[in-house]
Amino acid sequence: MPNKTMTAEEQKKLVSHYALNDLVSRGVLRSGMKVGLGTGSTMMPAIHVLAQLLAAGKLCEIKAVSTSFETTIACEELGIPVYSLNSREISGSLDLAIDGADEIDPDNNLIKGGGAALLLEKIVAYNADQFVILADESKAVPNLGTRFPLPVEVISEARTSVTQQLIRLGATAAVRYGVKKAGPVITDNGNIILDCLWPSDSKCNPKSLEGIINEIVGVVENGFFTKLRPTVYLAHADGTVELR
Ligand code: 5RP
């Protein structure tokens, strides 16, 4: 009987186990591959499953590229070798990137960056041959940008000027503040985050906004991911996993 009441945390563990094993059994994730590893509470169990697959000999010689301090620490603790994207072993391109997401629309466009790791996550994903997203069902939405705020990574000196231009694009923009840290969140790259929301009745067009926002001077990157069509594994509260 399916469990009808799986919490989001349980769904994250479920989708991690299901997806990693499915990727191995379908030959999408193979020994010797260069694999980008995303960041967040869905990726943490996924990295544990990857370590279990390596320990069990179902995979070997995986070369990981990390997207954050959090993911690097997890890999180091679990014995997964981490390389720079620039290293001779990786040489700037990956076979596969695996990550979580904050919002997924029906075309598998994404918002990412809830953990403020969007810059490295996008560099890794956009330089991978294949991109796979693991998520619980709360992440599936009809349209992006009106519920979960779009993170925009900004050089701190441009905070006010970028905010004004984001408002001209129809959004509200608020500096993200730290928890157990006074002042703004500072990303792994030394920048701040502006969290942007569009009104629910607006015509927020992520495909065009991804490029338009990045043209604003002082913006480093934004969390719309619309130039890839990832494979999405979506866990549901009834204990099933949908592949879409
Ligand atoms: C981090 C991200 C994460 O993938 C996204 O926030 C999802 O996080 P979680 O798996 O914890 O729900 O983009 O920058």
C-alpha cells in the first residue's frame, strides 16, 4: 500500500534512492564519469546514495565537481573525490549534472538558488551533457517566479541600482538576510542575493527574463534555468516517483 502521507523530507530521500539507482541501471550514470553535484537538502541524501553505490562497487572512479562548500564538505566526509571544473581531469565539461530545484514548471524550466549556490550550479549544469533534477512534489508549479522568489546574485556595491532595475521589470526585490549571521547572506563567491517576486497576475516570462536580468550591470547570475530541459524525478507524497 502506498504511504499517503510522506513528508517533503521523506520524499527527498525517496527520490534520491530511486533516481540514483535508476540512473545507474539505465546507464546514464556510469563508472569513470565526470559528475556535477548540486547543493541543498535533496542533494545531501543523493550524495549519500552516490557514496553507497561507490562503496558497493556498483560505480567506480566517479570524478565529482561540487557547487558549494556544503557539497564539497559532504563529498570529503564520504570519500567522493572532488575536482575543480578547471582541473586537467575535468577540463571544463561534465558528463552529467545532478541537482535539486526550488520551482519546476510544466516545461521543466527551473528556479534554483534557494541555497544561494545558483552561480556554480548554473556553471556546472550548463557545462554538462545531461542535467537531472531530483525534487519533492512541492516544487512542481504551473508558472515560475510568483511563489518562490527568484534569487539574483549581485555585486554588493550594485545593490541599489540593480534593485531599481528589477523593480522596472515588474518584481519586488529584497536583500536576503542570514540566519545566525547578522546582515546579508554572502554567497560562496562573496556576493549578495536579491530575492525577486512577480505578482501572481503578472506575465513573468522566465525564458526572456533569464537573459534580460543578466544584462543589468552588477548582476552576476540569476536563478532562472531555462536553456536546458532537464530530466526531472519528482517524488509524490503517496510514495511514487514520476519521471518527466
Ligand atoms: C541551492 C539550490 C537547491 O537545489 C534548491 O534550493 C533546492 O533545495 P532543497 O533541495 O534544499 O529543497 O538551488 O542553491
